[in-house]
Amino acid sequence: MAAFKENARSSLRLAGKVLNEAISFLVFTVLDILDFLLCYTYKVIDFIIEAEWKPCYCSSTKEAITSSGTILVSEQGESKIVCLTSSSKLHLEEISDTLYTRPSLVSEVSKSTVNELKRRKLDNAAVIQQSCERLKNGSVRSTFTVNSTIVEMLQGKIGGQKSHDLTPRWSDCDCKTCNSWSSSSKDSLFVRVDGAKENVQEDVIFIHGFISSSAFWTETLFPNFSKAAKSKYRLFAVDLLGFGRSPKPTDSLYTIREHLDMIEKSVLEPHKVKSFHIVAHSLGCILALALAVKYPGSVKSLTLIAPPYFPAPKGEQATQYMMRRVAPRRVWPPIAFGSSIACWYEHVSRTICLVICKNHRLWEFLTKLVTRNRIKTYLIEGFCCHTHNAAWHTLHNIICGTAGKIEGYLDTVRNRLKCEVTVFHGEDDELIPVECSYNVQSRIPRAHVKVVEKKDHITIVVGRQRSFARELEEIWRNSTS
């Protein structure tokens, strides 16, 4: 009887998997076509409202020829310098190829046509490269392709110039909450500071995850820390660049360098933070590792919650593998469906931002009305207060773009940092599976992995904030002793 039940369960699982894949194929085929159509729709609307064509990652690629200190871009026989890497803080290697290389039905159908066009341009490309070599006196190192959208966004940064566009796009929210940064002359993140104000003994930096905000910490953990902890620790919770109340420049590519620079300018430098504990969730774990690697002697403890670490199999491109793992193009579970839309579809995800983020005040009002104001809306605020440009580039350049660097970060933490490393993960996390935390432990054997039963990607913190606050306090005490 038991064997029969097990066979029945196995058959049901198999049938469910096949059904999920079949429905997913149909749904994502429709989304491929829809995104293609929305591309041209937004081009027209952008031109009508903003009086200029806005670039997108459906654009063609251009040949980029690198040489010492410069990047030259050539197409159709033209050559021009678009970025001075010796002085600019933004480097092309920090831009993920997943921004403009996302296989879909439309791209597969047109692949043969594109290949034919590329074949016809080979001779012309050779002439272009020769001309560029002459321009640089033979100092050319390599040739590669870069999306023309990136080229256009880099043009304003030539020579290290920084002139962020403060005007929100027509499809972005222009309320005071989302754009409070534009009226201030300060080019820094929104930081919530709590805890010790005098006789500060130690500092703690909290870094939230994707499409979230500092409220993820301040509305959950901060009120639950003990008086003793608040008299000893100074607590910093930041809204990352592009999220919450922080700046959302429309010309930023939201690379890991830009995110780290803003954390330094907003927390470490103004508050004179010399050493610190780090607590990070999801995408924030990548920034936490990068920050720890940059300041190996300053980190007292490192606490990672649901770190997105998927080691790429041998022969696989790390960025593409990461994209397929966090965004598997499946309709079930729902959180995977949402991440797939956010990662694979530039224009569909922009439409969702237009509906949800631009009208977040309406959604917050409806939530309070339906629930009769019985629940706090900080999760909705964190989910809605961002721009599509910020979410799109952060998702690709941080989660996907750093996939090939995380192993190096982890090895540096293992070899150069002596601090305690603790990893928390929800047993029922359907977005970032528990295996990711054990993958981290495989690179850092001293890391302590704690899997919490019946908790997922959000409820690993939300709903158990009191007990989690006690666990963090214990980690900090142990690291000091």
C-alpha cells in the first residue's frame, strides 16, 4: 500500500512538472512576442512625451576596440571614444551581458537573419578595426561587442564627468517620497540610523535585497533589539541606489562599483565608521561580500540571509547560468514567475512598474482599505518605491553580472577575513534554494549555516523578527569576545 502511494505521488509530481513546463512554454512565448511589440510602442510614446528616442537593450551591438586607457566604439565605418577608463569610475566589465543577451522565441527566429547580416559585415568590420588600430598607433589589445544602449549611457561620463539627470521619466513615479532626493543637493543614499548615539562601541550596516528598502530592517528588527544592544551598537539601514528614498538617476547603470561607492559616501565616510558588522539579505549579500573584500580588516562579523550563490558548471557562462537559475521561465512557483518577468522582459517589466510603482500610493491606500489598516504596508512601500531603470540594471549587473566574481569574493573572505560568518536560510525558500547557503559553506568551511523550518525568502526575517534580533545580538557578542 505504501509503495502504491509513493508511486502515485511520484506520478503526480511528474505530471505537475510536465504541465508546468507546457504552460510555461505557451505563456513565455506570448511574453516574448509582447515584449517585442512593447519595444516599439515605448519608443513612440517616449518620443512623443520626452521628445527623444530612448535606447533599450533590443538595440544592435557595436564593435568596441579597447586600448590603453580608452574604449573606442565603431560601427558602419565610424570610430569614436565613448569612455576614458583611466578616469571613469564605471568599467565595461561590470556590465552584465545578460542585459542584451537573453535568448527568446523572437531572437531564435531572427537568429539566421542576424547571422547573415553579420557575415556580410565581416569585411567592413575588418576595415573598421584597421582604422582604429591606426588611430591608436597599433596599441589595440582586443575587440568585443557592446550594446549600443550602454554606449549612449556612457557618453555622458566621458572624462569622468558626472551629470546625473534628476528628472524622472514619464513612466516613473514623481511623488515626494520617491523623488525627495532630487530636491536636495546631497548626492548620497537615504540612511536610517538607530541605536547608540553617544559612547558608540560598534557599528552595524544592514543591506536590503532586491526591490526592497531599509524598512525591511527598521520595521522588523530595529524595534526588537534589546535596550542593551541599542546602547552599544549604532545601526545603519540604507536604501540602496535606485530604491526607496535614495537617488534614482536615470543615466546610471547601477553597477556594483556605483552601489559600493554610494554606501561608502553615505555611511562609512560621513559617520566615520572604521569597523563594522554586516547583515545582508538576498541581493544585498553580494554587496556585503564585495564590501567585506574591499575592507577585509574592518569587518567584525558577516551575516548573510538567503545568499544567491549558484556555482556555474564547468563550461557554462556564469552570468547566463545565474540568470536561468534565478529566473527559470516557469509560471510556478509564483515568485519564480515574477523573477522571470523582471529578468527576461525589459518592456513587460517596465509596464508592470508603470502600473504598480507609478501608482504605489493607490495600492497602499487599497491595501489599508481592504485590510482595514490592520497590517503595515512597509513591504508594499519597499516593493513599489523604485524605478524600472534601477531595478532592471541592478538585477542584471549585480545578481547576474557578479556571478563570475562571487567565488573570488568568498575565497577572499575565507583567506583574508578572520570574522565570524553566519548564513541563514528559510527551508521553504522557492526563489533562492537552501543549496545556495551550503554552496557558500563549501567555499568558507567555517561559515555556520542555519536553516529555519517553515520559513521562505521573506518570512526568514518578517514574522520571526524578535528571535532573529536575539540571534544577531549573540553573533555580535561572540565576534567581540
